[in-house]
Amino acid sequence: MDKNKKSRAPVSQQSLKVEKPTDPTSIGGMITVELNEKKVSVPLGTTILEACRQNQIHIPTLCHHEDLCIAGVCRVCAVEVEGMKTLQASCAFPITASIKVKTSTSQVRKARRHIIDLMLSEHYGECYSCLRNGNCELQSLAQEYGVDEYTFGHCDKPKYEIDKSSYSVVRDMSKCVLCKRCVRTCIDLQEVGVLESIDRGDKTHIGTFMEKPLADVICINCGQCINRCPTAALKANDPSDEIWAAIDDPKKHVVIQTAPSPRAAIAECFGIGAGTSLTQELNTALKRIGFDAVFDTNFTADLTILEEGTELIIRLYKALVGGDKSVALPQFTSCSPGWVKYIEHYYPEYLDNMSSAKSPQQMFGAILKTFYAQQVNVDPKDIVSVALMPCSAKKFECNRPEMDSSGYKDVDYGLTTREMAKMIKEAGIYLPEMPKSHFDSPFGDASGAGLIFGATGGVMEAAIRSVVEFVTGNKAEDIFANANVTPVRGFEGVKYVELPLGDKVGPVPELIKHLVPNWDWLKGATLKVAVAHGTANAKKIMDDIKAGGIFSQCHFIEFMACPGGCIGGGGQPIPTSLEIRKARAKAIYAEDESLELRKSHENPYVTMIYEKFLTDGPCGHISHKLLHTHYTPRGKFIS
């Protein structure tokens, strides 16, 4: 492949007829408005809220969120517009003519205070014992507007039972303020539609289909609703008390694996801005609070690339050389449990396209209670396996009954970034001041390819780094500048990339030589791949495949349930926004660039585990038993 030849530009916008927004200045020009007696120019259609923020004028909000469509339901952002009888919701007021706006008048101040007082009168809960104490938008507004008494009374008993049916998400609707962020998140951002506004007037509440428990509806456990809820009406199902009990039990050997995305975000829980990675500081903190060993999930991310990549090669060989028309292509990634749940509910007819490889979390669990247990001479029943993940859906994944290929529950507990930060604080530790330390052996080193799993496009990039070296015999650095596969990076909802492999092929690596004799069948081939993050974007690809569109021609597609991939997971620090997700991704890519080892197949620990334990190689009998699973149209796994 010519290293100067650029990959074909993403064409998803053309194939799906999604056009970039037109620059407002090109259709309507600029409009002069007066904000607190200061004249400014803004593009046609800019909301008052946007105009004020651009000019450093603070307006409080509650229902508004940068990721979501405009709702204008809470009215906390009310402002005066000259000539209008009533106050206007600034978040939902597009500027289409020259207007005069005042944001700090007595009328505005009193209206906002009354709105907050009315919310508090319906809001049940004791702030001191609330999970969101100190990070609650309603609490912050009450403080900002000097609420020192309950003007309209206070709800002194819960209206609704707490729904703890889900492994991932807990609903306490007595704390709901009807901002409808969760509804818009589920319907518009994710296109799942589990939550909806029910009834009218003072009976209005947020509920599920037929008021069923969350575990009994089509929730994919992504937790995006949690990340946008301004109060504690939605939270993750926290297992930290059980983990503390295990740590305090001298008979238990408690180990933890940490994924890259929490390490790039946990600093935010300690008052540090987004974009600071505390990987090695976290290692030290985890040992201090009592974990017996701290391992890097990136190790099994590298293992995933070998297993999933080999599976793709097997599928392509059967289809292209063997002429097997039953082979399901394109192959879909399977490391996002929210995406797995989504396809089970909405596109079960495509479950054969799913890679059978388990997620890195579940692979690690199986390895820990088999190979690792043998190495440290500990009975697997005494190992407590904890996974620090950015994702609330990981809690559901580790509790799937089929995830027991080790003979035990492979991963005992899934812990979110927020929950881990709480545990560290409970131990009296200020994480940023911790000395640095390395992960424990034998799973202490991993590649940058495993690290970038944390950002959208990362799984695809990691796979491409290895595949191009396997097939062409050339170094990834000779094909992509510094081995950075930039066409699959970025925050476009859907990306499509074509990668010509060229006419030169190299030898088949020894590890998979028993599966394919040579690469001659790939001479001149073009690898077609796609990336989608957020299930609303996954839906675009799946519908295109059903219609026989461009994505049906792909060989490999990466799907992540959460916007931005794992860095935007439902267990990450609150708040979240596009800029915050970009900063977290930047931290991950920076750490990747700092590593010498940046390709999964070059990880010596991966080579070691195939030599010592998974002795029949990737996709062999042993790895299929421990590291793979199978999907059925009924939406159930078969180990």
C-alpha cells in the first residue's frame, strides 16, 4: 500500500443523505441584538441562551443539555424580551429579529426563584445522604438563588417506589424534577425509547411501558439517562458495599482490572478538568484501599484483537476462498454490552454477524479464574474479580448467566468511574497526589492499541494496525503516520473507510498459520470498514444494511452504544458534553503515543498466554471455551 495514498474519505454522509448544517450567516446574515444594554451581533437563529453564553452572560439552566434537543420545559432560563408580556425561555427562543434582552431584572430573579421553589416542593430526598450531594444541579440552583426555606412546602415522603430491578440503572422517581432529559436522551440521542412522559398536569411523571420495572422493558443499560439527569432520580446500581466486604474478608483474593476510559476521566471527580489521565496514580490508590492485585484491561483488549481479528480472517477465507455463502458479513464488534443488548432487541436477525469474541472485561474474568488462579495458587472460588469500567451496561454483562466459562461467575462486580472515585474518597485518598506505580504482573503491560479501545474508532484502529501488518508484511508506521489510523477517528456519528491492501503480501504469522495457508487471496483487495457510536447512529447503519446499502458491503464494523464510545460511557463523571468527551479522548490518544508498544500482536504477555495456556491459538478450542460465546435470534447467549 502506498503510504502517501490517503484512504477514501468517509462517505456515510452521502449514502445516508445527512448534510452538514448550513452556516446561518450564509442564509440570513448577522443580527444585532441588545443583551443587557450591550449591542452584539449573532447569526440568524441563534438562541438567546447561546448568544448570552457567547458573550459571557450567565443564565441558569436545568432542562437544557448540549447533547439534547431543545425542550424549554423547566423555564429556569427565563429572561425579559422587550415588548413581550411574559418572560421567555432563553434556551428555546431563536433570534430572528433585532431584540432587546434583559437577564438580571427583579422580575427575572423572582421568577427563577419561584420556579426553583416549586421544584423543591415536589422533590423528595435528604441532600446529605444523596448520591449527588455536591454534584446536583437542583441543589446548585437552590444555593445560587438563595433558597433558605421551602416557600411552597416540601415533599416529606416518597411518591414512588425505588426501581432496583435492573443490574445497571436504579430509578428513584421521587427525586425527578420532570426536566425530561432522560426521555430525550433515550428517544432522541439513543433511539431506544424506554422512558416517556406519562399523564398530564400534576399527575405527570416519567415512566416505562405499562409502568413495568426497568429490567422488564427494552432498556439496553447504557446509562446515558444517568449522565444527563440533573438530580439523583437516576443512578447506577452501586456494588461498592459488597466490594468493601470482600476486601475486608481475609479469605478473599480481590483483584481489579481497570479500563482506559475511567483512567482518562476519574480526575474530573477530584476537581481536575477533563483531559487528565491518572493511570499510575490510580494503581497506587487501588492497592492502598485493599485490592490484592491491579491489572490492565488493555491486556485483554489486545487479546480481543487477536481473537476477533482471527475470526474475521476465518470468515473472509471461508467466504472468498471457500465460497461459503452462509458466512455472515460484515462482522460486527461485540465488546459494547449496550450495543449487544440493542441488536438483540431490534435486529435479532443479524446476530450471526456479531463476533463471538467476548468483551475484554469478560475475557479477563475468565482468564483470572483459570490461568491466573493456577499461577498464584489460589482457589478460583476465593477470587473476587472486579472490573472498573466507564459503562453501566458492564454491570448487566457480568451478571449474564452464561458468563461463567471459568466454572464460576467470571466477573463478580462491575464498578463505574463515579463509584470508584467515591470508594477512593471514602478511604481518605486524594487521587491526584498519589505516587505513580505500575500494574501488577503477569498482566501489567499492554499496547496502545488496547488503550485506544476507550474512544470511538479505537477498536477498529487497533484491528487495522495488526491486520495491515499481518497481511502486507509492512509496519503500520510505514502505512499510517506514526501508526495513527486517523480516518476512523473523530466524533462523526458514522464513518466509512476503504483501505486498499495492495498487491504485496507478507507471510502468514506463525500464530494463525494453521488457519490460512497464505495471503494470496487478499492481493489487490480493499478492506471496507465502518464505525458508529451511539445507538441512534448504529440504527442508521443497520437500516442501511437491511436496504442493501453501502454498509452491507463492509467487512468489519465497530459499534459502540455510547456517544463518543467508552469515554462517553454511562458510568463516567457527570457532567458530560461533546467537549468533555473530546478532552477525554485526547488524553487516551496522548497516552497511546507515549508508549513504545502500540500494536496488540506485539504484546509479549499475549504471546505468553498463547504459549502457556491458550495453546491451540486464537479461535482454538480453549479460547472458544473461555473467550468466546455465541448469539441466537432469541437474544440469548450459548457458551
